[in-house]
Amino acid sequence: MRDLDETDMEILRLLGEDARRPFSDIADRVDLSGPAVSDRVERLQEAGVINRFTVDVDHSQLRAGVPVFVQLSGGIGAVDDLRDRIDDADAVEHVFVTADGELWFYARAQVGTVRQWIDGLVGDGDDVDDIEYAVTLIDDVEWQPSLDGTEFALTCAECGNTVDNEGESTSIDGQLYHFCCPSCLSRFEDRYDRLEENA
């Protein structure tokens, strides 16, 4: 694995603007061949920098409900329990967890039933009795992925240091992990194996 360079950054910027942009078009913009661009994109996927390609749908054309931004707070641990349920909800498009333990999400709810939908999503029971929420109606949404001012640095899953061209990557149970050195990889695998044995 080698460090990401300016060409990788430009490829990511171009794909961020249009994920369906042909590799031949990208190749012309970064002075590479189409196959070289394809190889770089594949490497970025294998490294976990690119997780997926997606579509930006104009929901106003589809009558997909009203856009809302919901902030959930309260109930120690309850917000963590709700995250999976919220992640799985069809109407939810983006989920954010703040550093202070609040859960915010962007969704599209049916007109006139927003409160009932959120109450159903949050559910009932002792673990969610203390959950409070605030709903904000969104007027306009624009997603602009930006890489300006960003430096890509893979982080070691064991020690948190930056992974450079001396680093290693491995897949464990379908999850890709990056390590700054063979020692960190070995320690991580040992700890992972011990946790698996005790589970």
C-alpha cells in the first residue's frame, strides 16, 4: 500500500461530483490512461477510502414526503440502542452521532404524520422513556462532497498512528483494517482472536 497522492485526490473530487463519470474522462483530466484510473479507483475501494457509489435523487420530483431533521437526546445508552432501528428505517437518509451522545438524523416523513412516525420509530419501553426529540422542517438540502483542505491518512486500527507506505491491511470477518506496522497487526489479531474465543 502506498500513500495517496494528488492524483488520487483529484480522482476522488471528480467522482464526488459525478460518480458515473467515465474513467476515460477522468483519465483526460488527470493525465493518465483509462486503465490506470480504473486501477487507482479499485485500490481506493480496497483500502476502504471509497465505500460505495451512490445516486443523488431529487426527492421533490418523487413526492417522497417532507424533509425533516430530527435530534434525539436523553436516556443514557438508549440513543445507542435506537441507532440500529433508525439506520434500518426506509425514510432515513443520513444518521449522525454527536460527540456528546446525541443522535441526529435526516429523513423524509409523510405529511401530517411526522410525530406519529417518530413516536413509532423511537418506540416505547423503559429504555426510551427518557428520549426527547426535536424536529426541524428542512426547506432545502444540497449535498456537496468536498475534499478541499482534506488530507487522506489511513489510521492504524491498533494504535491510531498514521498508516504510510510501510503499513499493512487485512480483512477480518469481512471488515477491512489498516495497520502502521506488522506488530500492530499481530497485536490486533491476537486480541481479536481472544475476544472471539470468549464470545
